[in-house]
Amino acid sequence: MKPTAEELTQRFEAVFGSQVFVSDDSHQHVGHAGAGGGGHYTVEIISEKFLGLRTLQRHRLVYDVVSEMMPHQIHALSINAKVPA
């Protein structure tokens, strides 16, 4: 069963803080080959934990939080990982 956007938000907030925004884009991918019932999500996280890290390193940190959900509960994750302005 795919997680809700609220469940993912809580999980990411526990690691990165309160500036987390998750949207469930699964409705845009109905019938997508290979999805296997997993959800499609867009995640925006603004966190000091990303300071000094390159994009790939930031994305790895985000994927680590949901690694056990990939690829069955989460099929696709679009990540925007930023540092505070």
C-alpha cells in the first residue's frame, strides 16, 4: 500500500525539520508501466542538513529515509532539496 503525502511529510520532518512539502502525483501516472501500485511523489525539503552537500548527496539523504518503501510503495520520487536562504 502506498503511503499518504502526510505520512511521508511526517517521516521527512522527523529527519530534516519542519520545512517539508510532499505532494502525491500518483493520479498523473495511472497505468504507468512498471509502477506496480507504488506512488509517485514530489518532495521539497529545505534543511540546514543539506549545507555543503552537492545535489546527489542531498538526494541520497532523502532516499535513505524511504529506502525500504522503494520501489513497491513508492515508485517515483521527484526531489527538490534546498538549503535555507
